[in-house]
Amino acid sequence: MRVAKVTAGGPADKAGIETGDVIVRFGETPVHSVRDYMVGLQNATGDKPVPVQIKRGEKTLTVMVEPTGISHSAH
């Protein structure tokens, strides 16, 4: 899933994720779609960082995202 925008000061920004990065794994969840990303997000807890694997150009990187402040409510 390609990152369209990173909010300044948000969890992705603090982890070093940049606009244009492609998220390929969120925690234990492989990400092939927005639905996969949402599953990974729902499994994240606010008390520990989650490893997120991204592709940036030809590089594959793993960053740690602090999910604090991420809403888990279903509307």
C-alpha cells in the first residue's frame, strides 16, 4: 500500500515513513491492500511499537511505529 500523505508529528512521521513509501507488512500482517493494512492496524496496541516493513525505491526497510493515538473505533 503506497503512503499518500504523512501527517507531521503523527506515528508514521515519527517512525520515519515518508510520502511515497510502500507498506508491505504491518506487524505480522502482509499488506497487499488497504484492507490488509487495516487488519494490521487493528492488531496494534498502544503500549508497544509495531514493526512496519516498507519499500522505498529499491530498498526494503523496517521501522518501528508507536501506535499511540491511533483510533481503533469502528464506525
